[in-house]
Amino acid sequence: MSLQLYSGQMTGDSGTDAAYPLLIRNLVTPGFRAFIFAAISGAVISSLASMLNSASTIFTMDIFKRHINKDASQGLVILTGRLSTLVFVVIGAVIAVFLRKFPTGIFTYIQEFQGFISPGVLAAFVFGFVFKRAPGAAGVAALVGNAIVYGFLLICFSGYGVFDKLGLTLGTIAFLNRMAISFVIVLLLMLIITVSKPLAVPKVLPKREEFDMRPTRSVAWLGAAVIAITLVLYMVFW
């Protein structure tokens, strides 16, 4: 059945987000819709649970326990984790109300938001593995600098109406390209910091003698193949 039959039913800014439920409603029999709904519900609940657990753990153990109250009891730590989870749920619910107003849909919104984090994290990991004398300041600069660089690119080169009306738009660059540009700039920033103030002693990853950490020969080839395929797809869909 041609999908063009239902293209006219998707109107408004959220048309792209409505494509999947529209297909389910029109192409799937009612009996199978329950299985699809159960699968989607399980995936959503699992993702939310893991994200909330990670966020509350980071706040409780890395911020509260380490910097706010180092002598906190186990009970207080657990209570803090539960309360922080509740706060994150409320924040997420408030943000969700405004997602329908995002001009290009929820998926693009998620990708745009990840652009503030993922290029910097990837750059820090890759650079740290390659350059053992990279100081800790280089990693911090990667995370902070990426948010600044990507924020600038988002404002000036996203083409969204809110920025265009303010006269800030200088052009249009796809979000994947903006992430790639941020990644390269952050790598250069880390390189400058490392060359200026390298560590006196190279960092050595801890080793556990009871585990054989030697990679198999196929790992390098498979990794190179994945990278090559990714680059090819990137160039094809440029």
C-alpha cells in the first residue's frame, strides 16, 4: 500500500513525529497493535529508568556525596538519590510540554541536545587514549568548549526561525555537520593545551592481572571496518 495515501493526514510541525503511530493505526490490525504498544512501552520505560538511575547516581555520588556532604550516612545518600530522581522526573515532564513546539520534531530536538555533550565526550576519550600526556584540563576544556562551540553553531547555523527572527542566522548547516565541526575544534583545543602543559609522566591505564585484556586480531579490523563504513555513509548522505 502506498504511504502517499496517508501523507495528507500528517499536518503541522509534528507531522514527522506522527508518522510511526499513523502507520500503526492504518496498517496494523487491532490485535497486533497491543503487542506493538507493549514493546514500545517496555522500551520507553526501560530507557527512562536507566537514564533516571544514571542521573540520580551521578548527582548523589559525584556531587552530593563528594562535594556537598562528604560524611552523609547511607540512609541520607539513598534519600538524596530518590529525591533527585523525583526532581529529574519533574524537569523532564516540564520540558516534554514544550517539545511539541520544536519546529522539526522530537527526534531532531534530541539530536540537537546531544550535540552539546556527545562530541566533547568522544573527543576527550579518543584524545586521552591516543595522547597519554594529556592533562586533566584538556578533558575539562573538551566538555566545556564543545558546549560553547556547538551553541554558537546552533544559534548561527541552524536556520531555526527563532534565531532567524533575531538576525543571528548566518547560514544553514545540518546538525551532524555541526557536531563534526565541534568535534574537530575541540580536538584542536585539547592538542593546544596538551602541547602547552603536558603531563610530566604519561598516564597509564590500570591493569588487572587476573583478566586477559589482550584484544583478538579481528577487533582492530572490525573496528576499522565500522569506521570506514560510517565515513562512507556520512559522505554519501552529506
